[in-house]
Amino acid sequence: MNKYHTVCQTSEIADPGKQTFEIDDSIVVVFHLHGSFYCIDDVCTHDGGPLGDGELTGNCIACPRHGAKFDIQNGQAMTMPATEDTKSHDVKIDGDHLLVRLNDA
Ligand code: FES
């Protein structure tokens, strides 16, 4: 079972906003949207584009390379050219701190 890692303070990410973090050997993006936080891999499943550099519109992040859109809430691939979901990770808040637990699956 992976453990939770403290990544930042909740106030450090604007709402709406996003920030990229490295946890162990993974790079993930944490999103803040309408008071909730979400975390997905910083990896587009089409060709590895850095999703954290993409444009956030509502609950969609658009890959900066070829424009595939993913749902930040669960990593679901929403538009071509991506056909596979990217990984989502667990987020929790402890006081002022934001914690992320990597999912292996
Ligand atoms: S690498 Fe993301 S859409 Fe192609």
C-alpha cells in the first residue's frame, strides 16, 4: 500500500489552478477546482505529453501536444487522439496540507 506524501499547502494552488509535483519517480499534476483537489499523472496516454502544461477548462485538461482532453477528476480520456485513460491518484487534506497517494493501477 502506497503512503500519502505531503506535496504543498492547500493555499498554494489557485482555484481554478494546477501544479506539477514529483513523487518518488512519478510526475503528477494536482488540480484545484471549485474547492476540490484532484491528481492525475502528468502523462498523456497518446504520446507522453506533459498534461500539467496544458490548458485547464472546467474539469478538462487539454494536452499541449495534440490536444487530447482528459477529465481531471478521474483521468478519463475524453477526446482523440488519446484512447486510454491516464492514472488518477488519491488526494486528501490534512489541516492546511495537501497529500497525494500514488495509485499503482
Ligand atoms: S501527446 Fe497528448 S495528444 Fe498527443
